[in-house]
Amino acid sequence: MKVDLVVRNARVVRHDGEFQGGVAVVDGKIVATGSNDSLPDARRVIDAEGRALMPGLIDPHCHLGVKYPFAEDMRTETAAAASGGVTSVLLYIRNLKPSYLPFYEERKALGEANSMIDFGFHFGIQREEHIAEIPEVIAKTGVRSFKCYFGYEPDNPIGIVPATDGWVYAAMRILAKVPGAVINVHCENTQIATWMKNEMMATGRQDLGAYTESRPAFCEVETIRRMIFLAERTGCSLHLVHTSVGMGPVLAAEARARGIHVTVETCQHYLTRTAYDTDLDMRAKISPPLRDKEEQDGLWRGILNGSVYSLGTDHVPFLPKKGEDLWTELPGVVSFPWELSLMLHFGVHQRGLPLSRLVQLNSAHPAQRFGLWPRKGNIEVGFDADLVLVDLDEERTVRHTGKGTCIYEGWKLKGWPVLTVARGAVVYENGAVDQSHYGRGRCLSVPA
């Protein structure tokens, strides 16, 4: 009997090592791994020609449906993700209404009707009722990951409700009692950043560096320290999202040595861009901001020494930015199609980052952190057949044609995904996504 799909002649890279050979797939699951000779016959055989085969990327940090309709974003952006080797995305979504339960049902249905790849949710705490609802949300949706936002003044341009320490502490006390639950925190001291923003606005500066200097690195470091303190007091598992400061991985490592469960995520833009790059203007505004070379070097140390736990893009397809006023400009950029290539170019090729370490950052660790393991994040029997085939030597120039702001346009990168398999289906090959797979994605956040 033939299996559905075999990929052979590959350099198969996992989080814990690699081997030469391939994988076999039936009904979207991996049913065999091993040498070429050990693999069964298949209805379709893909010859990897010696290229690297890795688990599909799990991007645990994106925002869809913020300025465009959610259903539309779930089509356009999951297709863009598939072209970049991403096979699962986890969305940070916010709901200003008292309950997340109807919101979850609506977004789950729209997502499954439109998404090309699997998806799941983290829920943002935006009002006190959301804290009281956490146990019911966990029971009825399976979502065990909640986010609190600091650093946003009340009149921020995207309508985020900033958290208080009381919200964080109350949520942590509840989540600490739930196996696998985690609180995610956007760490910036809101009050200091607001004060310094008003001072900077008075100078009339409109350059990107002014935004960074209005919310300096110590604002983030201070809040990281405070959140670690509260995590230690409550015993809650803490995830530091989109960390932009080099001290973030250092503080987290120190906390873990004391037995606190805290992990650090950073993003490709903090590793490859600074606020003082001469080709960038206010349209490269991101929250937290791009920083300087010193902070960037600190993050790379964390990537290479293991103290950065995972990567996420913070991909957000806003409407075209106006480029008129720094202080009211929408913060956020898009990265799905290039997130893997950026790390191959700047990490693997330029800094000697091992491919197995990149698989940890992109696949295994996000799966383990957010309850997707042992279904996602590995090339092993029983796991979903989520795969990306990579040509480490291919050089291609970044060209952005989709929604949102790209800050890599024109860059020539070495190392690109050439084929993406999502739950056993080839969704991207020969430079194009297969549009017949819209609506094939399934929601990963479901009741236990």
C-alpha cells in the first residue's frame, strides 16, 4: 500500500539533531522517518536533492483582523505565511466586550473558513471582566495563554487598553493554578514612556530615533524586572513577548536559575534593523521600538547562547501608513514571507547559528510553550506533517506586494524556503501558494 507523500534525499533537521533521509506521510501525519531505503512507496514523491527539510515554522506572535476584516486577513496573510515556510500561527487577539466566548466562536469559524494553515489564539486582557472569566475561557475554548499590555498610553492609535499591575497580579494568581497556562506581557513602563513622549513631542522631532528615545530601553528592562518579581510571587509561568532589549534574555536566565518559569521571545526586526538605519523613517515605527546596535548585539548573544527561547514576527498588516506624523502613526510591520530567510541569512550564514537551534526557536519551543507538543514542531512519527524544504544557497531579493509595511524591501537574502507542507498538503511550491487550500486550516485552540 502506498502512502500519500514521501520526501526523500533530504538533510532532515530537528531540534535535537539531524539525519540524511526523509519522511512518509499518511492523512496529514508523519508515519515514518529514516533513511531513503527505509521509506515506503508513495502517491507523490518529492526529491529534496540534498536540501534541508525542517519542521514547519510556528509563528506564535501575529495580529490579524486589526485594520482589515478578519476573514480577509486570514486568507491573505496565511497564504503569505505559507510562502515563508510557516505552517501554524498563533494570534494575539483583543476583544473589548465583556466576554471572550462569543468572540472565540466567531473568530474560530471565520478562521477555519479561510485560513490556509492551522491557527490558534492568545487572548488579550482588556477589561477586569476578562480576568474573572479566565477559568471559563480555558474550559470552553482551550485557550491557556493570556496577554497584558503595558507601554500604551490611553489614547494610543490602535485602541489597546493598557494593563495595570493589579490586572497582571490577579491574572497570574488564577493562571498559576492551571497546568500549561501562561501570561504573556508586553513590557514597557507606561507612565515613564508617556512622560518622555510628551517631552519628545515638544521638540518637534519626527525621526524614527525620536520614537525610540521617547521610550528608552530602561523602560522595558524595568517592567521585565517587575513582571519577573510578580511571577516569582505567584508561581505563574511568564512569557516576555517581542523583547527588544539585550538585558531581557539575561534577566530571564537569572530568574530561571532561581526556579522561575520565564521565557523570552524576540523578533526578526530587532535582530536585523535599528532605529538609526538611514533608509528607515517613521513608517518603521514598531511597538516596542527598534533600538540601537548595542541592544541588537545583546539579543544575538541570547539567540546564540540559548537564553532567547523563541522567535515570533509580531506580523500586523495595517493599512498603508501615512508617513505624516510620528506620534500618531500606526506601529507595526509585516514579516511572514521573510521570517525564515532573515534568520538563515543573518543567523545561519553570518553568525554560524546551527540549523537545529533555529528549529528550536521557530518550531519546537513555540509548540512546547503553547500546548501544541507533541502534535506540532517536530519531524517524528505521530506528529502533523508540517514541513518546510529550504535551499540554503538560494539568493533572492525581498519584494513586497501584499498588505502592511515591509522594512526589508530590496534586501538580498541567502537561504529561502522552496516548498511548504501543511498537515500533509503541499501549500507552497514553485514560487506560488496553492489557492485550493484556503479554508483547510484548523483551529488549534480547542477545549481539552
